[in-house]
Amino acid sequence: MENITVKDIVEMTGGILMCGDENTPVTDICINSKEIKEGDLFVPIIGERVDAHRFIESALEIGAATLTSQHNGVVVAEKPYIRVDDTAEALKRIGARIRDRFTLPVVAVTGSVGKTTTREMITQALASAKKTFHTEKNYNSQIGVPITISKLTSEDEIAVLELGISEEGQMDILSEMVRPDMAVVTTIGVAHIEFMKTQENIRKQKLSVVHFMKEGGTLFLNGDDALLKDAVQAEGLTCRTLFYGTEEWCDYYAKDIVYHESFTTFICVHGDEEIEVKLNTLGKHNVGNCVVALAVANENGIPMSVAAKDFVDFAGQRQQIIRIENKFTMIDDTYNASPDSMKASINVLCDMPCEGRRVAVLGDMFELGENEVLYHKEIGEFLLDKNLDEVVVLGNLSQNIKQVLEENETEIKVYTFSDNEEAAIYLLATMKPEDIVLIKASNGMKLKEIVNILKSE
């Protein structure tokens, strides 16, 4: 944080300074006492399992100050205690007030699938010509966004902020804090449908980002997504809206897409302009992500030809292609999963040039609500016409994938194992150098264990 003192924090939160020097500088925000640094403001969040107020004393052995909602009487301490009614709400106020201090343009990125990769690509495109600030790690929630905003500096020229929601009303809270100049919506899937009930409601919640978008702002929608294609009319959108994707009717679109062994080439088209792009990743969904990155750059005054140059070296954090010499190739996509992202990953596997076998290791997808069984069966149906050789399923829900494949008497061989170690041992025993294996599931299935075993052997 730039030029922030305890006095500023008190004013931002409407809190009361119970002790300590109001002129104490505060340089960062920390919610984990184990990660506290000198100059940090400790914000103890009351979670479902742990109330971080219990760590205030240990945090202040290093940190500069703390918020608190549990100290009502006199506090005798050398370092500042700031009394607030609710520490999480106070954190949001800090984020909003710090946002007030900056006039730089902000691009918000949201959607059911692909937020992080799209945010990374937009950042890369903008960074070709501007000092670009961006969300780090997975700091896209009501706790993460204000912490992210607090790290803005006067040197930054533009910001790319990822906004993640899981329940109704959360997007209004985040977008009011961020107040974007531009917003990107990637897809409308079924992630968190357990809490938001229908895809139409998910669309409504995601698109509420425009409620706090600045006047004259621009909304970018994925034209390849059926629910977003019809969003302008369905949601009564009046803001300037640009579509991107792989269809010619989109304002920005990709054509002549070619998938190579570890990269993709395509032509990006906008009006009469066409540029060649080499993207260091695979998948049609990633082509769309790259197209909107180029679109955002172009709408911010950076020519697409300039923004496209660095994508030959793009290195996303989520889906990683790992080549294990003399053994096999592995697609590590274990970060998380929804039906849409699982289909996208399967398409990547099927599009990759392969001289051997294509094997998919698929685990359960979580937070899908009452239709979770149907969504897993949908994956099985999706696999029926895919050029796969084997499917390995792990978890109770994924047995529905196996059931669909077996009932349709497909030529795809299907196996199931009781745990991740068993599956890893099987792969080590059967995979050959020319084979490719995809590993994909919700994070709670811990399929990263399989990846780690395969990499270590």
C-alpha cells in the first residue's frame, strides 16, 4: 500500500483506534498470521472453523497493526488496535477507498470457466505496452479482491482484476468495489449451480458486473457461449458490448485454427484487420481467451499485432503439458473441474497430435447440486465420439461416466481404481513414450497426487 497510515485505515473503516500511534505506516494487508511481515495490517477473519482473532498477539510480534471486532474495552499495547464491527466488511471498505485513490482503467474478468487463464492472457497482451497490474494467485473473492486492490501503485497504468462468485449478490459487492471500465465474461457454465440453481441465474449474476461499470464502459462477451450470445436481449443490456470467439459474426474472431504438438496457430480478425497468432498452449477455449485478450488490448490503444507477439511464450498456471522423457506426455489439469472445463480439457487431449494412445483420468466434479449425477453422465455421453483409447475414473460420481461408456458398448476401455496411488501405479506400468494422458477433476479429489507420483518416478 502506498502512503497509508493507521489513521487512514481508521477513516476508511469507520473504526476506533483503541491504542497505538495513528501515524504508524501500513505497507500491506495480511489475513494469515503465519505470513505476516513487518509493516502489515493484520485482518483477523472469522471463518467457519477458525476465528483468526486468536492469532492477533503472535501476528503483532512482526506486523504493524491489527483490526479487531472482539476487543470492546481498554486495550494496552504498543501497536495499534483498530476496533471495527466486522473485520471482513472493514476489509472491503479498505479496498473500495483505496480504489478511490486511483484513476487508472480497470478491466474486470469473470465467468464460470476460464477466468484465470483469460486474466493472464489479457495481462500479457496489455503488458506489451503498458505497466499492467493484475490479480495474483486466486485472490478473486470478497476477501481476495480488496487485498489485491491494496497493492496498486502510482506506477501502474492499467489493472486486470479477476472476480469470482459462488452465490447471489456477490458480484454487486465486488464490482462496486472495483468499478471497472471494461468487463469480460468468459462463459456461463454450471460451476456453483448448487447455490445459484439455474444457468440463467448464473448469467444474471455474472452480468451484474455492468451495474457498477463506469459510464462509456465496454463489455466483452464470449460469442461461442450460447447463453452469452443471447445475453444482450435476455438481460436487457444497454452498455457497449463486443463479442469475441470463433464465429465470423463476432466483433473479434479467430479463423484458420491449427493445433500443433504443443502450440496453436490462428488468424485473429477484427473488421478489415487480420493478424497471425502463435499461442503457446492448446484448446479451442484458449484460442477464445487469446482473442479477447487481443480485443481488450486493441480497445485500450494497443495494436493487436503488438499484443500478439508475446503469446508465443505464454505460460498459463492452470493447464500444463508435461513431457516426461522416455515415458509419456501428461496434461496436468488438476486445479479444478466443472462439466465445461472437463469437456474443454478432453478436447485438448483429442486435438493433440498423438502417435500412441490417448488416456483420460477423470475424477469427480463437485458443487453441481441435485443434478450432479446427470452432469457426470453428460461427460460420459460427450466421450462417446471422442478418439480416446482409455478412460480411468476415480470417485463415486465418476462411476456414472463409466456407466454411460459401458452401456453404449464403446471401444474405449474403461477402468476404475480405489485411490490415486493405485491409478498412478497402473499408469506407470502401462503408459508408453508415444502416449498422452490427461488428468482432470475437482481439486477436492487431489489428483495432483497422481501427477506428483508420475513426475517423481
